[in-house]
Amino acid sequence: MKIKRIVMGVVILTLVLFGSYALDQSMYLSMEASAFDVLDSKDLESLEIEAYPMATYSFGDINEEGLKGYANLSLPYQMGDSLDTLFPYFYSETFYRFQKPETESLLHIGLRTHFERIQASNSTILDLMGLGAFYPINNMEEVWTSDRYSHYSDGVRLGFGMEAGATLVNLLEDAATTTTVHAAPVGRINAGAELFDNFWVQANMLIYLPMVDYYTDSESFDYTASQTGSFSCSFVQERFQIMAGLDQRFTVYDLYTTSGLFKDTDYTYDFNPWASFNYTIMEDLNLYTGLYLYTTDGNLGPMYATIAIDYFLI
């Protein structure tokens, strides 16, 4: 119970921190609906549809030294399910940016929080991940355009750092809480540019080598290596934005086992293309649509489509 109280205290502290910081704020409310397995559904009645209200909040000037943050809170509901399945989903990032005017180098230190219930196992999870990233090569500037959802990067940023944290399972259930501790050195590459008027390209890559997981209940370790990347193109106009991109991930499992180093390794790779369209219906009221396709190890996976109405309060 002591662990649960400490963890819930961290969550509450994060919420208070977001609520009390009042500089360069942005907040919007959304009503979103997503349809899953679009390719495999023969008609509208067979579609698996999930709807959820959502609130998204951010604060801090991304280009200045100081505290920044982002939080997202939603209440997912799958059509046809009992209302008993309703449970909030929460995700946040809080970090401090250290940067001196006379140098290009940059340092980020922060905390990432993820809290939700997994319906398949009927268990709540809380993932807390501390991170630190140092960028000795940094000639990048974050640029805000008419796209109110996110900034665009102009330049190149190369760095490295460390991520470490823990995942707690069965946080609110009667069953014993299990804990997995994570740690990994991380290489980071970010790049972006406005190639033509209002046409932006963005690319990001993270390399975890290795990621070490320690399971406290079984006192066992897992060793993996992974690389994630994303590439996107965006055409940004005052009333609308058209975006398309590709997310990819390559993971090598079981780097070290009782059989030895690289004796039982296996790998998976994913390529996930996507496209989205944002349109400003009127001031502070936006329409968002998106289409996402998943593939695993060269096999076509599910496709899902989403549509949302967003209202900006701040």
C-alpha cells in the first residue's frame, strides 16, 4: 500500500504542477471517434468503434529555457460495451530545458507519466519514466505556424541520454501490485526544414541500446535493443493542414539469456504509414481526420480511421 500511495502522490503532484503553471498555455477539448479494422469490416455494422471525450493541455515556451509540459486526459468507450468499462486514460510529459544563450548545447530533464486500465487483463497500469537528454549538436529552432496542435522543427539536433523508470501493474486492484524496472541509454536524432513555402518535412530517430527490464516478482531480467523512427511531410495553410508520414520500429529481443550473448535473439519490425487532415471550421473550432495503417514483419495489420472536433479554450 505504501508504494501505491507514493505513486498516486506523484500523479497528483503532476496534475497540480500543470494546473498551477500559467505561462504560454494551450488547451483544447475534443470529441473523437475511431473505427478499427477498416479493411476487414464488410459493412458499417461490423466496424469496431471507440468514442471518447478528451482534454489536452500544454504550457511553456518550447524555445526558451525553463519548465514545459503536456498532458492528455480522455475517457475511452467502445460502442456496445457496458458503462462499467469506462476508465480514464492519462498521459503527460513534464521537463525542464537548460540552455545558455552563449552555447548551442541543450539539456532536457523530465518525467513521462502514463496511466490507464488494460481491459483484456482488467488491470490498471502506471508507467513512470524519468529521462535526461543532452544535445551537444543543436542548431534547431522550434517554429509555430497556423497549425495549433504542434510546432515544427527547423534545423538539426543530435544527442544522447538516459531513460529509467518503472511500470506498476494492478495498481488499483486487490491483486498484488507487480513492478517492472526499466533503464536504457538512448541516442537521439531530430531534423526538420521548410523545404518550400508552407511545406515542412520532419524526421526523428531514437536508439535504445540496450533496454534492460527487471521484473521484481520473478527477479529476472530482459535485454532488448530497439530503434524507432518517424518521417512526415506537412502542407500548412492558415485554414487547413495536410500531413502524411511513416512511423517505423525495429526491435531485437533476448540479447542475453542463460544460453549466452546473442544465442536466442529474435526481432520484429513495423512500418506504419498514416495521413491526416486538419480544417479550421471557425475561430477556435477545428475538424481533424486521420487514417492509420499498421504492418508487422511485412504482414499487413489493421487499419483504423479517426475523426474529431476540437475546441480551443486557450
